[in-house]
Amino acid sequence: MGRKGPGFTIYCSFQSVITAVSSTTMDAPVLPMPAPLCLVTNKDDVLSLNPVALAVLRSVTQPLVVVAIAGLYRTGKSFLMNQLAQKRTGFPLGPTVRAETKGIWMWCLPHPRQQGVTLVLLDTEGLGDPNKDDDDSDTWIFTLALLLSSTLVYNSIGTIDQQALEQLRLVTELTKHIRVREEDDNPASNFVRVFPSFVWTVRDFTLQLRAGEKTLSEDEYLEQVLQLQTGNGKKAKERNELRRCLRNFFPRRKLFTMERPAAAADLPRLEELREDELQPGFRKQVDAFCRYIWEKAPVKVLPGGHQVTGSALAGLAEKYVAAITSGAVPCVESAVTALARAENSAAVEAAVAEYQRGMEQGLVLPTASRSALVAVHRDCEQRAIALFLSRAFADHERQYHAELVRKLEAAKEEFCRRNEEASEQRCHAVLRELWRDVELRLQNGDYVAPGGAQLFKEDLNRVLEEYKRRPGKGVRAEAVLEAFLREREGLAQVLKATEVQLELAERQREAAAAEAEAAQQAAEARLEEQRRTMEEHQRQLEQQLKEEQRAWLEEQQRVLEHHKKEYEALVQEGFKREAAAMQELITQLQMEKKNREQGTWISSALNFLGSILAPFLPGIAGKALNKLRRM
């Protein structure tokens, strides 16, 4: 039931894809795909995911613009997708009435206009294929295309008349097949927040875009077609329900009309035709369509504004297909929550790995001081937090943020331990070298001869002065020296010299005092480090929350403007009851926007973060919480 396009053999081995994926880097985020891959198979009306395509998708680390196309079978969908891919061939075009595409096929390509963004094209099997055994197959394919895309292209032929609208009847059934929230009494009211942009392409269009004497733009023509019809009969209500769904679910909508691409005799070999063999008007219209998609189609985002990458899209596809095959209704909130668990865990691991990589590259152990290590730590910690926050989402309980802090603190302490160990090794090596001459004189009995006590004092002072001058001893210099001198307390008895005993005791006291001072400074430094750590986490989280608020307010304003426009249309069309209901919804949305603008939720979130992080930063827990409570 599948098909094999050019380059299919490159992807026929799952192992070869995994090998290619493992070598992918951030600098090369899109695997070369010479041909599309089947992402969702539809065999015997049972949907399943292709693991090869999922592996390729997961290798894409960039944000995605996902463009899906749906429509009746044999209407030229695949040709348009090839044009978006800037390829003559790719998604195959069939010369017969047999539906060519089965399931959903995927093509990941570098975006032709946006740097650092991947364009994902999804070509779906045609709707209304008479050879299908299960009518639900159309519904689920359309539902998946809608849920996975950031722009949905609906392709049809002829004109937009009542028959063309009826072919979109499944839009009215979406409330039965999609839920935005787990507990949602009115799912349709939230569709506007999660549905993609809607682009309608009409091929073989022959009508003149006029209303009386007025010339209409394509978009004006679409809006005229979607105007509600008067009447209280059953047919009028059904027709208005479809129009209302299209207007309410897809506030961002666009129409492109295209003339027939070539003579009827040439249509079966459309992909073989040269550019100059296509009708000039058709070429111009297709170019306008492609430019619009390349320049206007948005990056796919999750509720809350988090941009979707390849791994996230693969996760969503798995969750939605699993729900469909189990007989459940796909729920956006449930899918995002499940996806967040996997993505946030990966974000923690990636951030910790970034921290460890930076510390390994930035440190030369032993460091001259703890502050030298801390300076590298701060830079690496800052980048690790930024990486985590850029990838994590829906972490409302901050459990993954807390996990990040725990692992970063553990990683820092491990570097501190290694730093101390390297310092001790270096200090012991220096003392062994400097003490070698003293050891030889002890063996030769030089210090028990007349004047030996004075000679020992001079040698001891020379060793200690040289030890102080030696660079690169690190943070344990005082502690190692204090232990070294304590181990040599017995020399006074061996040498039987009171002067030696007094000198050693004095040097031990000096070393112990220096070691105690260093320990006190280290303890104070740890408190300061924890304070800075807390502030850095709060600072970056606050920045992210403010950006989330900005994005939410923009989205809320967009929804409000859409509903206001719809309210005005309902009033103008004479639907007073529907207009009153719309006004109530507008008032509710305005109140939500006003409450969100106050920003008190941000201080609450920061307060909550402080309480979550306190167990991992015990040195400043009390101070931090008191400060947060005063916010």
C-alpha cells in the first residue's frame, strides 16, 4: 500500500538512519532527505508510525514550520508540496484516478527563508477515496494533519460552492475527535488556541472574482462564501454550522485560486513538464502560494508558546496515534503533559552535560583558588540554566528545575572534590621535593652535631618559604602543610633539641591558623555561591516568565480581535443571539487578560521556586525564603 520514491533505498535500513542520526550535530540539524518518508502508515485502516521516519524526525534539533496538506484524492496536493520543496519530483503524482498517497508522508528540508528553522512537509492521503473500507480513516488522517501542523493547506478543485463546503463537513465533527483540555465541557471554544493557520487552495478555478460591479480579492471571496445564511430550516442550520466552525476554528485563513496547470492531455505527466510548459497564470499563482507559505507560515508552538523541534513533533505523533488506535479521543493537554515529562528530563540531562563539558574545558586543576573555580562554575551554570529553560516547558511544579539544581550542585561538588584532590597531590609532591635535602641531613646526623639545631631551623624556614613561593598548589595548600608539620612533631625528640621543638610548634600553629582561616573563607564562599546560584535561577526564570506572559498576552489579544471581528460579522448578518453569546465570551477573555497583566503570578512562581530549591541550597534557605516572602 506504500510507495517508493527516489532515494527510498537510502532510508530502507533502520540501522543506517540510526547511524546517520548519531553523527548529526547542532551545526547540521537536518539529515539530507532526497525523498519523503512515510511517517504514518494506514494499512487496512489501522494507523501506525514508521520508526525510521521517527528517528529522522528526532534528529532535527531546530524549530519546525510544519505544513500539512489535505483534500480530496487526485486534486494535485502532492504537486503543490513538491513546489514547496522546490523539487520537480518527490511526493509522487499519479496519472490515474487511483489515490496515490496512503497515510501521511513527511519531508524535512532546510527552510528556504528562515535561518535555523526546518520546513517539514506532510502530504496526506486523499479524502473521499471510494476504495477505502472505513470512513473513519479520513477523519483520523485529517485530525492528525491538523494536530501536527502549524499551517494546514486544504486543496480542492473547481470553485468554493456548497458542494465544496460539504466536502469539509468533517470539520464540524472535530469536537468529537479532539479535546484541548482533559476536562473541557466546550472543546470548540479552545480550538482557536491550538489549531493551525488555514490556507485553502482551489485548482482549476475559472470564476471571475466579482460581487456585482466590485472586484474581489481572493480573501474577500472566501469571507463572502463563509457568510452565514438566513433561515431557520434544517439545511440552513447545517450549512451555517459548517461556516461557523471554519470561521471560529481558523481565524487565520487565506485563499489561493489557481487556473488549470496545463492542457488536459498533459495533466497525467505533470511532474515531467518543463516550467515553460505550464500555464503562465498557473505558474504565477503557485509562486504566490509558495512565497506566502515560506514567508508567513509560523513555527509550530505548543500551548504556552514553546517552539516545537523534531523530537517534540515525534513525541506528539506517538501520543496522538496511540490515542486514536486505542479508541480514545486525542487530547492536546494530555499529549503536551506526557511530552513535557520526556522533554524536560532530556533538558535536565542536556543542561548538566553542557555544564560538565564547560567545566572540563574551562578548568585546569588544581585552580589557584576556589574563586578561580567558582568563576568558571558561574559561567557554566549560567549557560546550563539558559539551555534548560530554552528546552523545558510545562514544568509548573518546578520539579525538573529542582532536579537541575540538585544535579548541578552535585556536579560542582564533584569538581571541587577533584580540585582539592589535585591540590593535595601537587602539595605533597612539592613538599616531598623540598624535604628531600632535610631528609638526607637527618640520615647523615647533621642536625645532632654541634650547631645542628640552628641548621635545622634554617632548613625548615627555607622549605616553608620555598613552599609558599611555589605556584599551582591550589586550595589545599594550608591544610596539607599543617598536616605535614603535625606528622613531624616527633623530630624534636629525635633531635633532642628544645629549640627545634619550639620552632616546629610555632610553625604548626601558624599553619593551623592559616588552614582555619582558609576553611572559614571557603565556608563563607559557599554561602555566597549558593546565594548567587539562587539569584541566577530566579533571574533567568523571571526573564522566561515575562516572555511567556508577553506571548500569552499577544495570543489573548489575537483571540480577542478574532472574536470581536466575528461579533461584528454576526451583528451585521443579523444573528443577534449568537452575537450576544460572542459578547459574553469577549468579556470573559478581557477579564482573563486584565488579571494576567497584573503579573502577580510571576512573583508567586519565583516564590514557589525558592521553596523548591531551598533543600538543595541549605546555606541560604532561610534568607532566601524570607526575601521571597517579602516580594
